[in-house]
Amino acid sequence: MSARPLSVAVIGAGPAGIYAADILAKSDIETSIDLFERLPAPFGLVRYGVAPDHPRIKQIIVALYKILQRGDIRLIGNVIVGEDVTIEDLQDHYDAIIIATGSDKDSPMEIPGVDLEGSYGAADFVSWYDGHPDYPRTWPLEAKEIAVIGVGNVALDVARMLAKHPDDLMVTEIPENVEKGLRENPVTDVHVFGRRGPAQVKFTPLELRELGKVPDVDVIVYEEDFDFDEGSQEAISSSNQTKQVVNTLTDWVMRDEEFTASRRIHIHMMQSPVEILGTDRVEGIRMERTELVGDGSVRGTGEHIDYPVQAVYRAVGYFSSPIKGLPFDDVRGIIPNEEGRVLAPGGDHIPGIYATGWVKRGPVGLIGSTKSDARETIGHLVEDAKAGKFNHEPVRSGHDAMTKVLDERGIKYTTWQGWELLEAFELALGEDQGRERVKVVERDTMAAISRGEDHDGKLY
Ligand SMILES: Cc1cc2nc3c(=O)[nH]c(=O)nc-3n(C[C@H](O)[C@H](O)[C@H](O)COP(=O)(O)OP(=O)(O)OC[C@H]3O[C@@H](n4cnc5c(N)ncnc54)[C@H](O)[C@@H]3O)c2cc1C
Ligand SMILES: NC(=O)c1ccc[n+]([C@@H]2O[C@H](COP(=O)([O-])OP(=O)(O)OC[C@H]3O[C@@H](n4cnc5c(N)ncnc54)[C@H](OP(=O)(O)O)[C@@H]3O)[C@@H](O)[C@H]2O)c1
């Protein structure tokens, strides 16, 4: 190997990209690492996915912050790889590239009526309430009765955020436009639908229990939705997590109490969506009752149940976006790879290109899982570098030449120091309102504050 450090571009400053950069920086090879991020703010879904009323989880940002604050990993924000710079540009400047772009949109769902007004993807709603700069500033909260399809943790977040009274969110960092929208929300009933049984829901125990503690919101489950087959029994006996979730749901169905709250979350199971009803906009949802077949999967019974709802949120999983210049698996929604080594259509590893995080293995797993994932990818990168498996010519110029290209193209990139300016601005905004932080949403304003430039004060 040549004497100069290995220059590496990591794409995406979510947990996967930051952990990968950190593990690589601490490896036994000398490196020079640039971390590209499309937004002026780092931290990915921790900032733009984790619900605002989960401050404990948002605290993971403190650990990620410490990694980037060291200064050996350079953040280059507000740069979209595939648009502002191409993969080819990066190959010209770096020895290796690690793709950690996560999953940014909803998994498609093909049922009649899915395109009606009032039918929304959960990812879009989450991006709105978490103040993502690339999403609309207003959200049509007009429905009194709402359906949420899916029984994963995103469905729980969406149902809770829809049902929670805005005063209970004022301690959080929600931007002003989100507060305004939520104050006009007339919702009374949120119906969450799972297509399988209680032992197949994908909620985690803590998150489910939390739902039962939301002020002035009752959680209602139904006895007729409880069924267990052999697969269910196996799932309960082999996973403590499943056991806890089933226990919580069972406690709720057994309790004998009057529901007096002004808002309700109904958890329905064993019902699969057939059609979203309505002519111009959502007027209802048709579900089919299902039955377990033995291994935890279900089949339809032909019995239909219609629910009057005026909005439907599809929380059936996330999906990644392709990056121009790289292969993409349209079915799984990932960049094809073998343990993080990105594969060309013929199945060969593309030298010097790696993937990690949700874009590597799909949109499942908690933040912590991106760390072990990064360990595997970086293990292979280091192994390949030592084996001389990719281009590592002595003259590669890395960071300075790359930022020169960005300057020449007029791209207003941001840096770690810029993030610290934006962070100080958001904290000060929060202090003015007696809150810890208030997010700035407008991308141009975020970039201007980060770059120490004048801005027109438009915060969202
Ligand atoms: C709604 C929601 C709530 C969640 N809540 C929790 C929770 O409470 N606790 C928990 O443990 N896990 C939670 N998760 C899971 C957690 O967010 C993921 O495990 C984790 O964020 C995946 O990390 P990642 O880095 O792969 O992707 P991401 O976090 O999505 O990061 C990818 C980064 O890449 C950037 N990027 C994308 N494309 C480009 C491009 N072309 N050029 C440059 N940059 C690009 C993005 O802007 C983003 O910053 C939640 C997930 C969702 C969807
Ligand atoms: N607080 C937290 O810790 C938190 C918060 C949010 C997200 N996360 C994590 O982020 C990851 C992604 O969460 P997620 O909720 O998006 O995904 P998920 O856990 O995979 O849940 C997706 C849900 O959608 C259902 N579904 C999929 N296709 C469907 C269809 N066609 N019709 C009806 N239902 C359908 C699935 O049912 P089947 O099982 O039957 O397929 C499942 O219940 C998970 O690992 C989650 O734990 C964590």
C-alpha cells in the first residue's frame, strides 16, 4: 500500500455513516475521511425520524456528536450525492466510497384507492412533524377518524403523534409550523390495523406500553382479534420481547374499565386492508378478516368489515432511493451487496464501493444495529485495502480538491463548524420560548446560518 492515508468518502451522516466513519478512523490503517450529507444537519433519522416525544432516544445524538466533534472526520453537508456530485466525481477523488444513505420513503402499497386524497405515507407525515426541510410545511389534519395500516413501531409513532394533544408536545423540539398544524387536528379515533395476530405484531414492548400512558387518550383492543396458532406459541416461547408485547395487549383486552378520554387509539388485529373507499377523497377503509394458518401467517376469510375514516396512513415499512451511478435492487429497495461489498449486476464486487445501514440490509432495526452493521462493512473495507484490492494511487487528492469542485459548481456546502452555528441558533430559539430547542426547517435558512451568511429570518 502507498504511504499516504487511504482517502474515503462516506455518503450519509445518519447513524450508519457516522458509526462507519468512526470505526474506520479507529482502525489500524491511516485514513482521511469525508462525510457527505444531503442536508445541512447531520444525524439522519435520529433527527428526522425518531418522534419528537422520544427525547431519550434523540439523546443518541450526543454520542454521534462526540464522534464528529473530534475533528478527524470532516462533514460536508448540503450536498446531494448523485446530483451535486456524481459517484464518478467521488471515484476521481477518493480511494473508497461507503454508501450509508438509509431509507427515505414509504414502501409502495398496491390496493385500490391508495391514491385518493387523504391517503398518506407514514414517511411523509413523519418528515413533516420532524421538520424535514424537503417536505411541505403544512399537513392536512382534517379527519376525525383515521386508519393507520401496519403494526410496527412507525405505526405506533404515527398513531401516537396523531392522537396526542399538542400541549403534551410543547416540551419537545417540534417546529412552530408543526405545533400550529397539530392545534387544528380534530381527530377523535385512530384505528391501527395489523393483518396477523397478537404474536405477530412488530411493536417493541416499551413503545407499546408507552401508548397506554398518553394523557387523555384511551387505547382499546378487541377480544375477537385474539388468536394464537402453533407459530404464535413458538414466537411467544422463543422471544421475551414477543411475550411482553402479547402480555400488554392481553392485559388491555382483559381490563374492565370505562373509556372516558376525548381521543381513542383502537388496535385491531387479524384484518388485512382490501380497499380504501371513496370517490374523490378517503371516506372509509374495507378490511378483510384473516385467520392464522399454523405458522404465524394468515389467509383471508372472505368476511369484510368497513370502517368510516377520512384519512389513511400507510405505515408498512420504508424504502431506499437509488443513487445515480450505482446498482439498485428495485424489489428489496437496497443497494445489492455481500456483507457490505457493493455488487455489480453480474455479481462481482465493485472495487472500492461499500454499503452500510438501512441501504445495505433494508429498513429494519434499531439505531444500535447500524453499529454492528458498520463493523462488518468496515472489516471488509480494511481487509480489501490491505490486500490491495482497490485503487490507491499515490496522487489522489481528496478533501481540498473535492471542496474546490463544490466551490466551482456554486454548491453551498456546510461544515461541522457550520452545524455548531445552526445548533446554537436552534438552542437560542428554544430558550426564547422556554423550550430546549426549536428546529429550523427552511433549507436555505439552515444553510445560510451554517455558513455565517445573512438570511431573511424565514425559519419554516
Ligand atoms: C419514523 C422512524 C422512527 C424511528 N425511531 C427509532 C427509535 O425511536 N429508536 C431506534 O433505535 N430506532 C428508530 N428508528 C430506526 C433508526 O432510525 C434507523 O435504525 C437508523 O436511522 C438507520 O440509520 P441509517 O444511517 O442507515 O439511515 P438514516 O438515519 O436514514 O441516515 C441516512 C442519511 O443519508 C443522507 N442521504 C440520503 N441520500 C443522500 C444522498 N444522495 N447524498 C448525501 N446524503 C444522503 C440522509 O439525509 C440521512 O441523513 C426509527 C426509524 C423511523 C423510520
Ligand atoms: N421507538 C422505536 O424504537 C422505533 C420507532 C420507529 C421505528 N423503529 C424501527 O424502525 C424499523 C422500521 O419500522 P416500521 O414500523 O417501518 O417497519 P416494521 O417493523 O417492519 O413494520 C411494518 C408493518 O407493516 C405491516 N405491513 C407490511 N405490508 C403490509 C400490507 N401490505 N398490508 C398490511 N400490513 C402490512 C407489517 O405486517 P407483517 O408483519 O404482517 O408483514 C408490519 O406490521 C423497525 O425495526 C422498528 O423497530 C423503532
